[in-house]
Amino acid sequence: MSTFAEEAAAQYIDGVPGSLHLTDTSVAHGVEAGANHSKDDVILQPQPTRDVNDPYNWSTWRKHKTLFATAFYVFTCGFCCSTVYSGYAQIEAEKGISYSTLTQGTGYLYGFYGWAGPFLIPLALKYGHRPLYFLSLFPMFAMTIWVPWIKTDGQWIASRIIYGTFGTACESMNEVSIAMIYFAHERGYYIGIWTIALYFGAFLAPICSGYIFEAGGLDAVMYFTSGMLALGIAVIFFCFEEVNYNRHPAHHDADAKVTRSSTPEKGDPTFAGVGAAHDEIRLGQDRHLVGTPHSYWYTLGMFRETYCTNQQMLAAMWRPWYLMFRFPCVFYAGFSLGLSLCIYTIMTGTIGTVLNAAPYNFSSGATGLVYIGPLIMACVSGPLTGLAGDWLVLRSARRNGGVREPEARLWVNVFCAVIIPPAFILWGVGAVHGVHWFGLEMALIWIGSYVVVQAGVSCAYILDCYKELALEVMIAAVIIRNSMSFAIGYAVAPWLAGMGIQNTYLTMGFAGCAFVLSFLIIVWKGKNWRAESKEIYWNFVATSASAH
């Protein structure tokens, strides 16, 4: 496997990572081609094999079933770690655990979502995504059951650390699972679906748990949460089909070969043939698939085959630490993801303290209801901005001789830069001066929208840049993201105490806007940075598990 990968990587060593041939300039599209052929010029990237069981060749139903299971997994993880937010005051009263310890526990949880990634996620490279998703839910279930018996600060912190360790797949792996079944031209939209699931669970949990806290206390909330995790276990087992796929040279022999482009996902070592642009498979073309689709009962199995060597798996454990500092685009994506999570952490950390106090005096149940607005906005903004990003990428490729540059997607961040300052000013100033609760709700809606959009754009960008090392770069980005969240988890309480809600949110509003606008630097220098790292990148690809 590694020899095949090394030959292919050497063949494309001059290619800039992330720059790929996405549209065929010789094919009409849009108005010229008619409404039914508006994307006939789109080239499928990565180029699929002819095997009917290649995930890129799955039927729409098979893909959407797996997408649903992936989304439900991340929804479950996000939901079940967020059910406590609207009941912090009640937990403090029942358990004697201080507010600062509760927020620190959240910081540890999100921190280990990232830090555990290099140690657990590479197991999916060798054994597949399905076993890791399925088995990781059991320790999270156990930690949820344990919470009602927790009596000390240390036990609370320990439960959050263990939950975060085994929940790491929902941060680093879901996006990659999606990228392994959907092509480059549609990836942004389906990543947008993932962001809905990620924050839908986080926004929905306080709505549900608020009234459960009032009716049955912490014990009832945790038993309800454990039921959701049990449902997640069932969904993964019955609906998630393994997305890892061994692409051996045999898949490209004379009997089962599809002629490849000279620029498949820029050096993807799974695609060895070289041909002219007209040989590339475009959207809507017949792929002449061979083989028999696996039966449903077959797809329920696990550990049927391995997808890399032990050496490749071990390499994937240390490479993320190197990639986050060596590749500026990876650091930028991680920082952008971290900024969105920090803002979400600050938001959730102040909602209860503001609305439970005068002049609002909301109950736990009423406090949970304010998440409805952000939840609805997440459902709208996630896929819409994903579609907008895909459209920008296609438009840029058509104007660039058919070559896709990932930085085109980042212009969606203009929306984020516009909404951050007014949303934070409205929440910070409004909370201090007792503005009507609906004003605060509007601020939360726009903050929630920003969090979802920023996460989707950043994940899609990093996967566009370095698809061949998808898991490793996502692990690196999430380490940065969740380290920032961990720091904020410790800092948010003293920060708010020292500066007050108004000044804290004013600072975050303008600083956040400035940080989001840093995407302009990436648009300017991103391709140069990708080009400078190409030799290291392709050498990594040549020995990577992602090059199966």
C-alpha cells in the first residue's frame, strides 16, 4: 500500500495542496446549458473508482442514511453534555459544587474533546469509523449515569474529563466521515448539516432540561440524558455504514479502471492514472459501476478489515502536533474554530446568571426557552452558508480556468464580521441596563448564527486544503480549538467578575470582529503558504493512513 502511495505522491509533488481541477472549461454550464445542466461542467473530486461499494459511488439513500447517523452522533454528544447548562444554580444548591467548578468542568470536557483526539481518532484509520463511533458512546453513557451520585468537585471534573475523552470523535471525525462520501463541490453544504447537528443538540438540551430540572431535579435530567445516549448507540449500530474504503491498485487495473485526472484532489495517491481533462468523470456522467452492493446485514459488521498499518496509525498520533504549527492554514482553521467555541462558551456561561436575576427573574425552564431562537437560526444558517461557500468555490473555479482554490470559501466570513459587534453590544449593554428580554434573545440569535457559520466555513476550508490528511489536520485544528475553549472555561468567571458583563461583551464584540477579518490575510497569503509546504505535505501523504 505504501509503495503505491509513494509512487502516486511523487507523481504530483509539484501540485499545491488544495488546488484542484474542479470544473471543465470546455463544457457549457448555467444559462448556456439550461437549468437542468447548470453543473454539467463540475468534475467529481476525488475521482471515484468503478466499485459499487466505493462510498463515493453509494446511492443517495446510502449516503443520506450514513449522514443521518453521523449527524445524530454529534447531536447526541452535544445534547448530552449541555443538559446541565440551564440548571447550574440548582446543581450548586443540590450538590454544593460551585459555579466556577461547573464552568471549569465544561472547559475540561471541551479540552479533552480535542486533546484525546491524537490518541483515539487514529484507531479509526486502522479499524474504521463505525467501531469508534459505536464503542465511544458507552463510556459517555456511564459518565452520565454517574452524575447523580457525584458529591465532590473532583468527581465532577473527572466525569467531564472522561466524557470529553471518549466524545472526541464528535469534534474531529464527523467532518471527515462526511468528506469520505460527498464530493468537493458539495462538501460545504453537508458540513453545514453537521454544524446544525453540532449546535442543535447544544441549543436544544437546555430547552428540554430546564423544565425537567424544575420537575425532577438533576437526577431526572441525567436519566433523560442517558436515554438519549442509548438511542444514539442504536442509531449508530443500525444506520451508520463504514466509510473507510481500501483503494488498492487493483481497483485501477484494466478491467476496473476509470481514467484519472492529472490533478485529483491534488496528489491523492489513490488515483494513479493520468489523462486529459476530457477523461475526468463529471457530475451526471455514467460511471459504469461493477460489483454487488453489500447487503444491509453485512454493513452491520465491524472489524472486517483494516485500512492501514500500525506504523501509519502511530504516525497519525504525532503528526497533528506538527501540522498545527508547520501549516499556517491549519492553525488559522483551528483558531477560527476556537474563536467560535469561546464565544459559545461565554454566551452559555452568562445566560443563566443574567436571566435568573432581576429584572428578568426567569425560572430554569424559561431560561432554557431562550435557546429556541439560536436553535432555529442554526438550522437556517448552517446549510445556507454551506451552499453559499460551495457556490463561491465553483464560481471562483470557473473564473480561474477550472482550478479550485479553497480560500474562495472564506468570503462567507464577511457575514460573521458584520453581525458580531452589534450582537455583543446588544447583549452586554442590554443585560446591564435591563433591556426587554426580546432584545437579549435577538442578540443570542445572531451570536448563535455566527457560531454555526464560523464552524462550518472553517471545517470545510481545512478539508478543502488538505483532504488527503483529513483526519490528521482536523485533529490538529480541534486541539487548537478546544485548548482555547479550555482556557476560556477557566477565565470566563474571573473575567466577568473583573470587567463586568457589559465591558466583557464590548471587548469580545470588537476583538471578535477583528479576529474574523483575519481571513483576509489567508485569502492573500493562503495559497503561498500551501505551496511552501507542498513537499512536506506530499511526503506525509505518501506514508499516510489516509492514502489507503
